[in-house]
Amino acid sequence: MLKSISKSRHKSRQAFTLVELIIVLVILAIIAAATIPALTGYIKKAKREKYVDTVHYALEASQAVMTELYGAGDGYTPTYLDANNVVIKNNVNWLNGTNQIWGDKVLALMDRERDVNDPYVFIFGVGRSEDECKMSLGQQYTVYYVAYIEDSDSPAVFYINGEWMYEYPRNTNNKGTIIANHKFGSNTYRNTIVKNGANIPLQFYVVSNHSSHTPVETAFWTGNSDSLLSHSQGMAK
């Protein structure tokens, strides 16, 4: 009889009470609340850094092709005809038509192939060629801007005049952003790098775009679904 009571008491001392279990669960919840955001941030950071390497290749490929064009002389004009045969001097189309050869060269330097493994969105910008912008010939062929999205689920990565960014580089209020409106002569150019005293109006070249919008549409830049802005939200440093 005494042995039976002793064993029963020994077993009861080994078991957790309900209060002790609740305390353990609370402690685990506190630890999870502290570590999960940090782990999530680490995963996002690693993912972003991986894409920076890819965008670096895109930047180098873009500059290599622009250097080739520069070497060909000053005869190249960054224009194309739209469906209505209207000359477009912004968001220059390197996706198809006459200028596709240049976009394909950029992709080839990245070991990519159009409509096989080309990026979801890839555009880059150089200095504009209008006389009133007063960009030198070298500035007109220097890549100052890259916007890159690897696939539909990837974050947007931006290269802007030597700096890598994960946030969309301008806001609708045009304040405190690197890309802003700036007036050259009688015209205001919306996409101008305004940084450290440098005002560089951008001429965009579209190498790849699988979104549902074209870069001449506002939704391409700031829409709610598949825009550059939507891919950069929540991906700040």
C-alpha cells in the first residue's frame, strides 16, 4: 500500500499543471513574436540581394549595347513608330519591330532569350537627347536608371545613378524622391533624376515587359496590380 501511494505521488510530480502549460505556451508565443519578423526580414533581404546580382548583369548588358550604339556614331535616334505611325521619343520599344535587335542583344549578353527566360519587366534609362536638356553625347548613352522585375512574383529592384533601391523611386507628391519633375527650357520632364545637384532627364528603353500595361500608361508605373510600384511595396530596406 505504501509503495502504491509513493509511485502515485512520484508520477504527479512529473506531470505539468495546466498553469505551467499556459506559461510555457505564452513564453513560446513571445519568442515567436520576436523571432519571426526578424527571420522574415532576413529572408526578404537575402531575396533582394540575390536579385541585385541579376540586375547588375542587366545594367552591364544595357551599357554595353549603348556603348556599341555610341561607337556607331551620332546617327542613332532613340525613336520608334507606334501603331498609328506616330513618332515616340520616350519609352523606346526594344521589344519587337526594327529596334528589337538591340533588345535581343541586351538579353543575349545576360544569357537570356526573348519569350523564353527574359525578365518580367526590364527597362533602362539614359540622358535625353533634346537640345533643351543640354545632355552631352556621353550622357545620352550612359545608363543611369534600371527598373527590373525577374518574374511576376519577384520584387522590383531599381538602379538609379549608382544607387540600388527596392522602393519605388518617386511619389505622386513629387517631394523627397530621386525621380521627380524638372523643367528644361520650356518643357517639364517628368522622369528626371534629381540628386546631388544633378538633373538628368531620362530617356527610357524597354527591353522586356510581360505586364498587362505598356510604359506609356500610368498603370505600368503606379497601378495596383502588376505595376513597378506594386512590386516594390513592402520591399524597403
